[in-house]
Amino acid sequence: MISINFEHLDRPIELEGKRTNILVVEENQLYSKIMFSLYNRTDEYFKIFDEKYKNIPEKKLLTIFNPLQFDFDERSLKTMLYNKILTTLNVEQTIKQDIAESYQSLVNKVMSYVYENEEIDVAFRDEIEMKELFKLIGLSINQERMTSIFEKVCMVIDTLNELASEKLLIFTNLNILLTREEYQAIVEQINLNNLTVLIIESNQYHLEEISHWYLDEDFFLSKNVV
């Protein structure tokens, strides 16, 4: 169980696991404080904690302020990609061995040419770590199918579902980037993937037919259930 708390709440808000949670904070100054706290990764204005009231560690959180700026080539994401593939290869030892043998064969061909045509004394490695090989071949997430903001948000969700499904994902201001139909489709996609997601908005735009928490300008909290 994950809960959130911030000033003006009478009690914490308990997030529903493996589905979309939407919070609208209408008052601008409070919304700014929450964004500041998330951006600077502090709990000064916005606290996220478990059932034992322990803060959720940073490694268990992923905040996406602007999907347009989401970097699929970011180092931590590539590390998660490599680790996932490596975990699969460790199960499929035969395939892993085939890859190692193919690499050795390639090295032997290169070195055979060098020895025959060059007089320089060279050294080489006949083995390579899998993660080094992934980098060598430029293994990355294919971004060619993204032609709109909606498709990028979908791809972000799909990617994180595969690589970071255990994290709490936090999006902000999605409703200013998407149409009503796209927003509803994103919520459905999150729920179908059983991801725990918190979307924080500054207004109720597009949310007429979607359940959400609403904190108005007088700091009255209500839950609009559809």
C-alpha cells in the first residue's frame, strides 16, 4: 500500500495498487510546491510512503514531468533493458553459449587477417561481457513508431511496464497534451498493464468521465467516482 500526503490534507490519500490514480490540485501555489518537491526529490511538500509510514525510496519512484522530454536512451533505462535481456539469456544458456562462440569466431577471423597482413604485435580479448556486447551492437529501444505525443506516452507506459513495473510512476499535466479520447485510452492502458500510476493535474480538463481525487481552491478534498 502506498499513500501520499501534503499540506491542507486532513488525512493521507491511499493510492490504489495496479491502476491509475489521478489527483487534481486546483490551487496554484500548492500545485507548484508539489511540483517543486517532486522535481527536487524531497519530501518537504509532498510525501510518499508505505503502510509502515516509511518513505518510498527514490529507486522505487519514477516521475515524468513531460513525456516529450522522456529519454529512451537515458543510462538507467538502458541498464534496465540490458538487465532484462541478460536475465532471459541466463535462463537460455544454450543461446548464451552460441553468442559467445559466434563472438570468438569473429575475433578469430579478424586476428587471422591481422597476423597475415600486419607485422604489429597486437593483443585482443577472446571473450566479451554480454552488456559490453549490447553496447557494441547499439542495442536500444526502437523509437521509430512514435509519430505523436499520444504514441510517445503509450510507448513510455509500454516500456516501463516491461522494465520497471514495480515502480510507482508519476505523470504530471497529461491532460494538456492529450485529447479526451487519448487520455481515456492512456488510463485504460495503465489499468490493463496493472501498473501503479499517479497522475497529478492542475485542473479537471478531460476528467468528466474518469474517477479522480479533486482538491479545490479552498482545499476541500473530494473523490469523483465514475
